[in-house]
Amino acid sequence: MITVNPERFLADLHRLREFGAAGVGKGVVRPAFSAPDIAAREWLADEMRAAGLTSQFDPVGSLFGLAEGKSLLIGSHSDSQPEGGWLDGALGVIAGLEIARASVEAGGPPISVVSFQDEEGRFGVTTGSAIWSGNLSLEDADRQTDREGVSFAEARAGMAHLAGDFIDPARFTGFLEMHIEQGPWLEQAGEAVGVVTDIVGIRDMRITLEGQQNHAGTTPMHLRRDAFQGVSRFNSLINERFRNVVTPQTVWTIGHVRLHPDAHSIVPGQAVFSMQWRDGDADRLRRMEEIIRDTAAEVAQDMGLGLSFGDMLGLEPVPMDGSLRAALCDSAEAVVPGGWRQMQSGALHDATNVSRLMPAAMLFVPSIDGISHAFAEDTAEADLVAGLEVLAGAAARL
């Protein structure tokens, strides 16, 4: 048995929120490699050492708190969205810290902790854990850029003074990650926790349409090669063409559009937009990609636009490990009998990458109003503590 300290756990969560605190409520702005992110990781390293762990940064900024010998690894990430909440990722890191600390105090099993870097995708998809798992080479990662054109190599140079070697994954027996649900189902059902069955696959790429920049007042509509109108037409067509391919659980999003020159009185000559899609079936993801590429090519040809595709980023659908899931289920029934469920994760998490290296499983706690990736993100403290106790119970069983 690992007896955790809920007050200490909540105090640490609130302390971590102070790094990059912003906006209303409990908002956080702590993007990967920003000054608040680096400061938060240095604070976490100090807390890990105080808990009796050996803290070590790897070459890309992921932070490990290492127990001696073989250990169970618990954690998540501590970077945030450009406008994020206080729990997304941070919850799993602080839960791991508290369980590791409580286990040391009780003379219990060895528990290590991790905060992976750039899970939120400033440069790619779960960049830090993708590199550690071998799903993304460091060379390829270093060439990736953020929306301002800063490369991953340039950004991680800001932590070079902290960087050590990559951690050998063979020292860990498995990985547990606790996270907010980021959806409405647990709260609507009045349930305290969800044990994740599998994580959906994700695909993400940038598409560029090249038109002709021209005067917005004097260029006749029939002569325009308007790059944004190409995006608009693509969006309309893609929704219709996915109809007979997708399921109610499939999602797709154009979440970022950048126009050039982005001015009121100029017909846009270029549009760069993101296309992201998620599903639990790898074949469906592939078929969606074919439809996306074919539709973009058709729009470009019909409207006289140039077309190019960026690198395809993404991860495959991943089932969670059966034995780790069983430990979470047994612990959930012990802590919140009848007040939990098993469920799929529609969001991407570091556990997807880590599952390539070792058994991995995940636990969710409710999100108030299903809100995440926003300043309004929050979870009742009673649910945070319930999740912590379920996770600690599973760690003790394992």
C-alpha cells in the first residue's frame, strides 16, 4: 500500500500552475522551451531530488526523476498549450511525484517520474516522448519548426546547460499516466475515474495553396486565384466526402490557417492550413488521407492554385496493456466502487509513444464541462484526489 498525501499533492499542483499563470481562472501559458516552461522544469527537478530521486534532463528537455534499480515510471508532461489550463499534463507529473515521494517515505516499491517535453505540439506531435521511443529521429525533430519559424534545434539549445544523456528505457517495468479526460463523458455520468482501453491514432499535416496576390477592389471575381477560397472549398468538400467513411467517433479539424499577406484589401496569394484527423482504426486513417490529398488536388486544379503538402506527422492507434489496465480497474473499484468506467481516449498522449518501449496504461479524471486547452479547464479537487488514490493503488499492485 502507498499512502499519499492529498494536501501536499494539491499544493504542488497549485505551485506548478504559478509558472506561466495567465488569463482568468487557473489559466496557464507555458509552451515548450519558453522561460516559464524551463523554470517549471528546474523547480520539478529540485522537488524530485527532495523526494529522494535522481533528477536528469535528456537532450531534448524531458525531465526524469529516477529511483534506484528497476522501477515503475509514472508521469506525463508539464508544457502547456499557447492558452492552456493548469491540469493538462501537469496532473500526471505531480501525481507521479507524490506517489514516488510517498513510496520512498513508506519504504515501498521504487517509483520513477517523468515530465516529457513538447507534448502539446509546438514543434510536432508529442515530440519529447516520440524521440525517446524511437518513433521520431532527433535529426528529423531538429528540422521541425513552430509557427514563427523557430526550429526544434534552436529551441532546445536554450536548455543545453541542463541536458544529459537519454535515459535507458530498460530500467523501467512499465508506464502509468494520469490525465484529465478533456471531454464530457465522466462528468455527465457522475463518475470519478476512467480507465483507458486504447488511444486513437492521429494524423496531422500542413497543406499549402498558392494563388495570385492581387488588389481586392479592382480584381474581378471571375479572374481571381484566391488561396483562401480554395481552403473554404476544400473544407466544404471534405466534410461531404468523409460521410461514408467515418464513424461517430472519428474527428477532423482545420485548426490553423495562415494567409499571406493577411491584409484587408489584398486577395490572399497563399494559404497554409493544418489538417488533423483522429480515429481508432489505422485503415480508416489511411483512407481519410487519400480523400484529403485527392480533394486538395481537385480544388487546386479547378481553381488554378498551386498545391504542396508538408510532412505527415502522427501516431498509430494503441491499445493499453492488459495487466496494467487490470491493476487500474481493481484499484478503481476499491477506491470508487461503481463510480468508474473503461473508455477510449480521443486525445493523444505520451503513453502512445512509451507503449513502444514498455507496457503502458492510462487513467482519466473528469473535466468540468468537458473543457480543456483553455483557461477555463478545471477538475473538482475531490476528483483529483480520487484519481491520485486510484493511481497509487495500481502502482502498489504492480
